[in-house]
Amino acid sequence: MEFTEFTGKSVDDALTQASIQLGASSDQLEYEVIEAGSNGILGFGSKNAVIRARKKFETDPEEEISIFSGKADQAIVDSDQTPSEIASDFLKEVFDKMGLEVTIDASFDDIEGVLNIELSGPEMGIIIGKRGQTLDSLQYLTNLAVNRKSSTYIRVKMDTEDYRRRRTETLENLARNVAYKVKRTRRPAALEAMNPYERRIIHYALQDDEAVVTHSEGEEPYRHVVIALKRK
């Protein structure tokens, strides 16, 4: 696995971000400090800490839910609990390790089989992360924690401060703006690397545009959408 760069207010914060996004406890990570970070003077001239990290070894997908305890079984509560309780207990442990005060509002729709989780608190920017990467990682790990004790698949949807809707609008606007540029210049344009969910938003936003076509190129995590003119 290649090294990935992570940032935080301190090296510990950056390491926490790496643990969340890579799905491994800190002792399972190999990392090097690029920038130790500093508080500056009276808040001026402060710099974030920067590290490069990767997993020392690959873990079984089910074990990824144990990123802070080191044992998968310790990350799962008693199966007599409801999906909302399992998710809430798991997230509380995660946020305690991160030193964050987060209110967790979890509600399960048993008809749709969806567990909706809304997070709130004073430091939601940390929870969202760069382009929503930390929020996506938390949603994925919570999904593992809940479904490991469920006889039927439960879809976990996690959001905070209406981020999902705002991000969707941003990507839809980006798609339309780039499509306009492609029509004007008659040259294809490649967007930045995105996760599968965000790439689908781009595809859907332009699926009814009669002048352009979209497709994805590259390998994860660098896979991206290309917008080009339709061939006549």
C-alpha cells in the first residue's frame, strides 16, 4: 500500500485522521512526520501537522471496525441491542478516542432497512474531513459494525450540517460548468479524483445533456470522470 498524506492540528490529530480513513489502529500504521505543526504566536502563523501513513499489513474487512481497540469483537456490543444502539455505542467510542464532543441522533427505518445518523457538535469540520473523506470512512465503519450483528443488510446513511446535500449541489454545478467549457472549447476535460458516490453524481447530472458524454478513467483511489463531446 502506498503512503497517503494526512493533516491535523497536531501530529496526534493527523494520526487520528489516518486511523479513521485507513481503517487501522495507530499501532497498525507505518508513518513519518513531514511537518510537526506549530501554534504560531497568538494564533498567527500557525501551521498544521502533516504526516504520510500507510497500513503495516492488510486486515480482514470485518476487523476494520476495531480501529481503536485492536480486536473486532471488542468493537461490537451485545446483539440484543437495536441497530441505532449498536451504531451509537460504536461512534461514541470513536469520538472519545478523537477527543470530540459529538451528539449522535440515530433512527432506524425498518421498512426501508435504512439507519439514518445525524451528527452535530462544535467541530464538524473534522468529522467531514477533506471532501467528506472522514465522514465517508465513519459511515463505512459504522456500516460494518451494524451489519456484523444483523441477519439482514442494513444501509447506513450518515450526515452532518446538511453536508451531503450541499456537496451534491456543488458537484452538480461543477458538472454543468465543466460541460459548458467542453462545448465551448470542443475539448474533453478530466475532473479531480472522486469516490464512486461522487462520480455517480457527475454522471447523473449530465445524463440528459445531448451534447456531452461522461465516463470514468483510472484506478482507485485516483479514478476520475472525463467529460467529452458526443460523437456524431
